[in-house]
Amino acid sequence: MTSPTIAKPMWLSGSECKVGILYLAAIAYPAGLVYDAVYRHHDHYTGITSWYGLASPSAEVIAFMPVKDALRYLTGAYYIEEGYQADAAILPWRDGEPDAKAPQIAAAPGSYDILTWDEEFGWSTPIAYCRGHIPLEAFLNAAARYIPLTRKTCCRP
């Protein structure tokens, strides 16, 4: 389990969040709540800020937190560094070549990205600077289990 000194991250609400940062989002659909990793995007032409990649008009982000906060809680560290103890983590960071068949959350010092493989172009983000990766599905499942959005945990504006 993660160190007891790492506080469970709080869910946030509202529209005041930074663009270009990867967030763990709790998304309400008519069929239920879904967790996903999404970016906040600002369109300079229209002036509209929105959640990048939400294609369904019925989808509504009701709460979010920076992915880095969720990762630190679940893995025990922002990325793999000297002295990292994977056996103490809820969800350990992995190193080496990621599985090309599944999207990964990849960490580089100071940033996070969704890593995908393309047969023609290779990795969507250079993995040379990757300091750890986690299958996206495993991350979202762990977030749903260990950092669920509830009335008690939601939401700090």
C-alpha cells in the first residue's frame, strides 16, 4: 500500500483548471459514472475551453484532479526515481518497453501523457525520457477503487 504520509487527493469541481494538463476526470453519462484521463483544451480561435476528446454531448465532467496527484497516491511517487519501492505501492510504476497493445500513462519529470503505439510512426511520445509507465486501464480501475468519487470526496471548488 501507498505510504500513509501521502494524503488521498481531493476531487475538484468547476471550470477553473489549467489547460494542457492531464486530468483524471469523473464523467457522468446517462448510463453511469466513468473515469478517464483527459486534457483541458483552449481553442484560441473560438475562445472556448473544453475537455479534449469528449465526443458525446451527453458526457459531463463532474469532478477532476490532476493525474499527477492520483498517480502519486496510487504509486507512491510522481515517477520512478532512485529508491522507489514498487512493492509498497497500490499500483506500481513499470519501466522498460511498454506494452504496445494498450494505451499507457507515461511519466517524464514534470509532465504526463497518454502513450499509444502506431505501427507506422511508433510511440506517440518519445519513450527515451519516460520515467515510468502504467497501463491506462489499470490506472483507471485503481482510481475507481481507491479514489472513488463519492458525496464525501466531492468536491473542492
